[in-house]
Amino acid sequence: MNDFSEQQEDDVLIQEDRVWQGNGWTARVIKNEDDDGWAVAMIKDGEPEPALVGPWTMGRDKKNPKPLDINAFHTLVKTASEVIRRHEQQLHAQLHKSLRVETEQGSLTVKLDIVPDEDDPYALLSAVDAYGEQLAQVRVAPTFKLSTSSAAAWIENDFRRPH
């Protein structure tokens, strides 16, 4: 078999009652381990774990799951994409914090950007003036707690690395 026909086979999407693929996602109807019902798992292509697992409707016979269809699949893709987006926003908020501190020189924005390196995690503490010019930047522990008082103390200490 040549590479072209192998590639074509790889591109064929499954669209069946219990498995539906498209838009970079796979919906898979699975037996709910907690009860007699069914669940649907939404898996983004290339990811090892589902982004979303939720209950799935029983079919008319009250025994088997309702079949997947294009409309249900699109709704599931939208919901799973929103879950991922919220997770990314939450992670961004955990890794990037900023606040304003009023000083005699004017308003400064102090930022803490955590770099979650597996071997050597750290954070960068920086100060930016009202014109967007960076006044200082130091490396701090990733556990540094940014607060109005810690930022003010750092500014008052001439931007020396906090301990």
C-alpha cells in the first residue's frame, strides 16, 4: 500500500451510534460505571484523557444509549471546548498575576509571572510604569505571594530581590 492510500484511510472519520468523530474531537458513548446508565466522553484529538465526561440519555428501550447524531455531536464539541477554554483561563490566572501600586512617582503595575518548569520552576517579579516601561525585574521563588503589601515593600526596597 502506498503512503497516499494509508493517509486516506487515516482521514476516514467514524460517525456511528456510539462513536462520532469530527472537528478534532471524538465522542464516545460508554457504560456509566456508577449506575446502570450511560455516559459520553469527549476526547480532543491527540489528548490521552477526555476533556469532558457527562451523562448520556437512554434510548427508547430504556436499556441502550440514545445514538449519537450530528446535532448532539456539535453541542458536545461546543461544551467540551468551553471546558478547555475555562481551564486554560484558570491556569493563566494562576500563573500570571498583576496589581497596581500607587507610589510618589505615580501608579506602577507589579506583575508576577510563574514559569512552571519541571526541573527548575521560578517566577519573575516585574514593575512597569504608567507608560508601559519596565522599571525592574527580578527572579523569585514560584511560591512568592504577590499582594499590595509585598509589592509596596519591594518597591520601597529599591526593587531588590525579596527574601
